[in-house]
Amino acid sequence: TTATATTPTVPSGDVAARATAGFRQRYGGEPVGRWAAPGRVNLIGEHTDYNDGFVLPFALPLRTVVAAAARDDERWTVWSELDDDPVEFGPAEADEPGRVTGWAAYVAGVVWALRAAGHAVPGAWLAVASDVPVGSGLSSSAAIEAAVLAALVDLGGLDLPAERWPRLAQRAENDYVGAPTGIMDQSAVIRGRPGHALFLDCRSEEVEQIPFDLAAAGLAMLLIDSRAPHRHVDGEYAARRRSCERAAQALGVPALRDVPADGLDAALARLDDAEIRRRVRHVVTEDQRVLDSVGLLRAGRVRDVGPLLTASHASMRDDFEITVPEVDTAVEAALAAGAYGARMTGGGFGGCVLALVEAAAADAVAAAVAAAYAERGFAAPATVTALPAGGVTRLD
Ligand code: GAF
């Protein structure tokens, strides 16, 4: 085994300075403001959001920053660190989903969603820098959507209360970018609070901020980037969603959220397809695990959430069938090294694993996961610790 250095916390970075520098360099002037939105991890409640169910994500200290200024014409020019050249588009491209592609589609999608909702969106110069890694399942897309949305709302003085931002950002992603996601990620990056997890009812959009003070409890949350190459993520996600919708229809309920945990067996008995039964079992038990986790956190019993995290992982692995060998290996190794619980977080097929550990054990657990990876010949995982941070905000 290799001795690891101390597990780093996620970097606070100079991401805001990079956004400003990018703005000056590309556009030759000063931004009028900077807006920042975080990435997120989901503590528990996976693939429950589009079933009208419950989720419990928290915002990360990793952020995407947009430096911006309004312009007099109805054009949007956006530069990102991911590319050399800015992308420019106008109303014609913004009003036709799919016209702008790549990372800039998330920006065009926000313009589209605002215009579709009847807002007069100001033209703008935008420069984007980000510490949220792309493709690690930490919602870099929700982060850019939220930061751009906040910038455009402020620049245009739009009358749009923040409670309505998550739905709008979700529409950008669903209808412009074309990814059929739920409302969890946008809610987490917009409504997250430091030291809290966000308990969200995805049907009513009611939220409760649940105290989640890991440091005070002597605990740490390890975030292990599985480094698993993405495998058919989009198609598999859409297929899971379709299965859930078909199951709800077969059961005669608006959504799987309406199948109560104590009515699960009766519901399963009415479904003749074994795969669909597994999908339903995941969603219904996962909703219950969210409610149970919230109850434990309200009672200050943070460590006791561990077994629920691990049960969630098993359910994703065996019933929802969205894990891959890398994430299963990380979860098993973390548990064997003493983690209270561990699970893959996010849509699946790779991304990050989170592990709830005693703060003093963080380095040993990270080293154990790295050793298990080396043994299997997987690319070394990147591990950090993370505390819940705040949602989208204007920096200056
Ligand atoms: C992705 C989606 F964007 C979310 O809406 C959610 O469905 C999640 O996968 C699975 O819980 O992050």
C-alpha cells in the first residue's frame, strides 16, 4: 500500500479571480458583478426526484463563478475556461432548443427558459470559471445554470423570486439541453445552506434545512471520485425514468412517491415484470431511507445515518442497477476500513462515492480505497473531504 498525504479538503481556489481575468482578457472591460454557484452531492435519495419523492443533498464549497456585464443589444457572448474562444448567440439560437451545443448549451438554456417564461432577458458578456469538475457527478451543469441565472436576473432587474429559480434552471436542462433530469441538483445549488443538508419534497418543492454539522460531531465526509469512465449515462438515466413512469401508470398512481413503504409488497405483487419490480422497490425504499435519515439527523444521530447510506448503495447496485465496479469497490473498501456508511451519489454509472467517517480515520479510509483500486488495476481515485456550503450568491 502507499502512504497518502493528508486528505485535502476541497480547495477554495481563486476561481472568482480567474473569472474576472477571463472577462478582462476576452472583452477588454470590467465585469459589473460576479455570481457564484456551488456543485452538490446528494447525501441520500437517488432517482427519487423525478418520482415526486424526497432527496437530501447538500451544496459543496466547490464553485462556478460567472463574471458578467449587460450589453445594449440582445446578444449573449460567453467564454469559459473549458474553451479558447467565446460562444456567441442571439434570440434565434436561444429560442430553438438544441441550436447551441456543448457547455454553452447550459447558458443558452437559461436564456431560453427565462424568455419562455416571459422575461426580458438582458444581452450580456459572460465569463465562466469553475472548480466543479465536469463529469464527476457533482452537478457542474446545475452550477453553471444557477450562476448564469442569478447574473441575468440581477443584470436585467428581473422580477423572479429565488423560489422559482430551481424549476427554471431545470427547464433549461430538460427542454433546451435535452437531459430528462429531476429538480434535485438545481434545488441543492440554489437553496443549499452552510452546515445543512436540504430536505426537499420534490412534489411540493417545500424544503427544510436539516442541521448537518459534521465537524461538530467529529466526523468527516469523504468524497471519492471513482474516476469510472462514463458509460451510456444519458440513455440509461432516461430508461430508468421511463420504467418508473410506466410502473406508476400500471399501479394507477401519479408517481411512485404515492406507493407507501408499507404498501410496497402489495404493489410489487401487481407488477409482472421482474425488472420493473426491482426499479419500484428501489424508489419506494429509497424515499423511506431519506425520511429515516432526516429523522436521525433531527435527533442529532449523525453516525446512525451510515447504515442507511450503505443500504441505499445496495439498492442502487441490486435493484436500480446503476453502479459500476469502480464505485462498488470504493464503497466496499471504505466500509471495510471502518466507514459508518458509504454510497455512490448522483445519477450513476460512475461519479463520486461518499463515505461517512470519523474525522480521525479519514486518511486511513482514503488510503484503503486507493489500495483496493490499485489491486484491481483501476485509475487512482481522487479523494477530498467536504462540508456543506451555501447556495448561489452574488459575490460583488
Ligand atoms: C442526476 C439528475 F440530474 C438528478 O435530477 C437526479 O435524478 C439524480 O441524477 C439521481 O438522483 O443528478
